[in-house]
Amino acid sequence: MKYNHVVCATFLSRPNRFIAQVRLADGREETVHVKNTGRCKELLQPNALIYVQRNDNPARKTKLDLITVEKN
């Protein structure tokens, strides 16, 4: 699978199974869509390094998708 427009971010929280709060490298906080609605509790820990993909579809509520997380 090939991803375009990928940026690094820091995971902050997951208010529900469909969205997450993240901090981008420039310091902005964003709400992102979580494609995997499973628990991911062991991976999505505060301050985890994640990667998000920008989506330019104007019909979407979020501009970014969470695509992967680095496991330490």
C-alpha cells in the first residue's frame, strides 16, 4: 500500500473509537480519523509517535487519517 502526504505527529488522546487528538510537528493540535476502530490500547499511548495522512476531500469532517504508530 502506498501513502501520500504523510506527516509525523504525537498521539495525545482518543475520545472515541473513530477519532484521536494529535499534535503535529508544528505544534498545532488536530482531530484525526482513526481507520482501525479496534482497541489499539497497547499502541495508542500518550506521546506515542504516529504518522497521519492528509486528505483534501472537502466533504470530510477531518483532514487527516491516522495510519500507523511506532511501537516502543
